[in-house]
Amino acid sequence: MLDPAGRPDRQLTWYNASNALWMAGFSMQQLLVTWILVGVLERSPETVGLAQLIIGLPALLFMLWGGVIGDRMDGRKLLVQSHLLSMLPPLILALAIFFDHLGFWAVILTALAANLLNSASNPARNTILNIVAGSRLQYAISLSTGIGSVATIMGTRVAGSIDSVGLIEVLLIQVACFGIGAIFLIGLRPHAPSPQTSQAPSTQAPSTEAAPTSMTEIIREGLVYTWNFKLARDIVGLNFLSSFFNAGAWMVAIPFIISRIYAGDALLLANITVVFYFGSLIANFGLLKFMPLLRPGRLYLIMQVSRVLVLYLIWIEPSIEWFYLASAYWGFNMGVTTTMSRLMIQE
């Protein structure tokens, strides 16, 4: 039996506390990078789009290596290291601002480092959630996503106050979020690496076909497995198409719409983002009442198609009230689809 500190409910609490601080810190990172490029350095949309590509693409590719790393070492140890190392990018950026060296590449390189660390830790974070959830996986996923949305709202709102609080001060708050999150992770029990990667079977005769040991080979086999696993292949494909049409709109177009059409500042961008995440929060906690769902895939497809209405409404440049409403539904939509995709894969 587990000791009291190792009870599933207690383990889930430690996990959610750490995950919430991570989400708060990372949401601050995303808004700060976007607004520094758009509102402080006043770069063009093309430059900001290129910057987001430079920041995001390597991290996306590195996520494959992050999954392998997560299988080969204790997940808790990996998350603690990620939290501690994630304190460095905002700290370096704060020093650059203090010494008046804030520039395009200072923002890009620190953001890239933060994104790489996020990519390295996400697979381990999802694996640990599966372990601490026990038999209540659907509940744990919705609860974790909902708490993460609350933390994201709070982090985004703090980041939007750079004009009143100060950019350096906000960056130091971000550093504290990552550091305190590492402390909460200590409450988690260590989780051994996957047996398939940590030890060979001892009861069978040696095989002429050696198990893959290199990261490249493991990643290749993982990609082949995903391609042959129809459900995973379909969901990954749908998420790719959805992100292709939605991520650019949110990460690049929305900040410029706020800045140039609505003459807004970092606070307005933060408020719009908060409304977006509030919609996601409503979706996550609302889904708790209907768990377990019999047909999550059908709901996933309906929400994906209905997102076209949101993009059309924003495209016609509505009043600010309608813009808030569109952002809220966009967040609600993303909250449902994110939870459904995780649910279908992790179950």
C-alpha cells in the first residue's frame, strides 16, 4: 500500500499544483514574447510570423526526443530539471532589459530555449498524469486541464500588466512560478523508466534482432507505430490541419488586430487572451459533469468544424464586444477539442 503522502488523491494534488505554476509561467512567456515583438520592438507582421516559426518549429521537432527522454529517465526528475532550467530564459531576458540590450535575437533565443524545455517536459507530464490518475483518467484529464486554464488566465493577466508593474518585475514573477513549481514536484513519487527501454528481458534467449537503442531508431519506430495506429494517425492529422489554420491566426494575427484595428495595448491583449482561456475553462469543468463520454470523437469533429464561424466573425472586424464574444467561444471550442484529443489518445 501507498503511504499517506503517496495516495492517488495526494499525488494528483501535487501534480496539479506544479502543473498550474508551469502553465502560469509559460502563459506569461507566450504573451510577453508576442507583445515585446509587436508592441515594444514594433516588428512587422512578417517578422513576427517568422519569429514564431523560429521559436516554435524546433520545439515541435524536439518534442519527439522529449518523449524518448521521458521513457528513459524518472519523469519526476525530468520535470524538476525542466522547471529549474526554465528559470534561466526569463532571468536572462530580464538582465538584457536591465542593461538596455533588449533586441530581436535576445527575445527569440530565450523564447526558443523556453519552448525546447517545454517540449522536453510535456511527454513526461502526460505520462505522470496517467499514473497518478489511477482509474479516473477522464476526470483527472479534465480537472488538470481546467486547473491549468485557471493558472493560464492568472499568468496571462499578470503578463498584461507590464505597463503598470514593469517588464522586469513580471519576468521575475515568471521565474518564481517555475521555481516554486519544482518544489511541488518533490511531493510526487519517483516513477521508474519504461521497462522496455531500461532493461532487457531476462527469461528469453537473446534475439538476433537487437532492440533499438538509439533515439533516432526509437523515434522512427514510434512514428511508424503512430502511422499504423489509425486512431492516433487520424487525430494527429486533424490536429495538424486545425493548428495550421488556427495557430497562426491566434499567435500573429490577433496581436496585430488588437494593436492596429482596436488601438489596444498589452492589457487589452491580455484581457482578450483571458477571455479565450476562460472559455476553455468553462469547457473543461463543464465536461466533468458528462464524464465518461460515449462518443468523444463525434464531439471533437463538431467543434472543429464550428470554429470556422469564429474566424469569419473576427475577419469582418466586429465591435470590441463581439470580438470578446468570438474569443470566448474560440477558447471554449479549443478547450473541448484539446480535452477530447488527449482523452482519445491517452485512453
